[in-house]
Amino acid sequence: MNKYKAKKIITIVFSAVLFICAGFGAAADSGLYTAELFGGMIACRTNPDISVAAPAAENAPYVIAIDPGHGGMDTGAQRLMDEVDICDKTAGYLYRMLENDENFTPMLTRDTDSFPSPKERAAAANSRGASLLISIHANSDSHSSSSGFECYALPPGRQLHSRSLKLAGLISSHMQQAGRKIRGEAEACGIKYAYYFGSDKKIVPSTDSKIRSRKTFGVLENALCPAVLVEQCFITNSADIAAWGSDEGCRKATRAYYRAIKEYFMANNQKFFQKKY
């Protein structure tokens, strides 16, 4: 085989790999996103071009990006109810609550009929100069007894890790105050990190401070602001749905998210607490 043919074959193979990566990234997985599933495996994944991102505001009003999980043809997990219904309902309540507060400008990363990729969701938040991003999901499990709240932060080693962890801690705290059961180790306060190893996902508690090179959820990895992903309740548990997936349950969760967002900015701007909540 001459050098020209060898070079041509290498080019074709490399192009095919890129095409496969893009195809998997656009598809939807029944629980989270297929793009998330392969996010830790694809080394060519990069952050969005920061040249098109607006700078995050240093003072109110702050842009808060609300990311309703799934959407469009993707319902998310389907058990006692569709995951996407909880995502949309909670996102809508949180949007309106933030909209009524002069200190915030809420935005949604998608509309009800679309299913953008995780990278596209983060890019939408970046383009608006979002100061925070909250991705809303619901959990599922093969055991109907599984229940409780989980919050995923950007893992150690990332530039925004500490601020993402701070936001996750405030959300978990306010969910607890609202009467929510928190899953996992008590010391971790329901906060976890997710890493992808090929098709396998490794979940560790936030007490695990080891720095790993594997990617986490794409919407967190590509956001240029502190970002978290919440698992509000288990759609495989009827009691969890009744308490935290129903209309009133989504409203309760929304109030906890809102209070956590307010508290996050309190140290920077005391004006936030001139309005009671």
C-alpha cells in the first residue's frame, strides 16, 4: 500500500468516526440523553465557542437558565407517568416565579416541541449570558421502592466546580426543609457526581473529591456558568409522584429551587432579600 492510499484510508476512517459521534449525540435515550451516554467516551467533545457567549451579569437582574429535560418526541423515562411531564410542569412554574421577581430574567433552553442536544441547551444558556443553569429531570428505577431527591453538580477539577457544588448544596438544603427525602450518604446531602465510561455510568457521592478526566452530563460540562442537574422524584414510585411529581409537588419543588437561587446570590447583592419569599 503506497503512502497516498494509506493517507486516504485514514482520512475516511476519521471522518466516519466523527459522523458516528454526531449521530449518537443527536439521539435520545430513555432515561437521560444518548449524547450524555457517549459524552464520556468521545474525546473530540469540546466546550461551545465562548466568542458567541454573552458575559454573565455581575449584578441583578440575573439570567437564570431553566433546562426542562427531554422534550419533543422524547418523553424521557416512561413508567407511572412520563418524565417529561414533570420536567415541563416544574420548569413552567419556576419560570413564572422568577419572572415575577425583578432580580431575575428567566429563560428556557427549549420549547415544548423541541429536543435540543445537551450541548445546544448549554449553548442557548451561554448565548444569553446565564448566571446559573438548572436542568430538571425525574428518576426511575427497576425497584418501585426507590424514592428521594438527588442533585448532580459539576465534578471536581472543573473551573466552576465549587460554585456548582454550592448551588447544589443550597438546592438540596431547601428541598430538605420542604420535607423532601434526600438519597445517599448523609454527608453528601444528596449531591452526586456522574461520570461516563463508554456505555457505563459511574455515580459517586460528593464526598468523593477524586479528579477524573471522564465527562459528566453534557449540559453541565458545556455550560459557562454554575450548573446542576436535579432528579426531582422517582416516576416508578407512586408515593414519590404524589408528593413531588403532582401539580402541588412540582410547585413545592419550584419554591425550593427559587429559594436556593435567591440564597446563592445573597452574598453578592443584599437587594435580593428586600423582597420576601
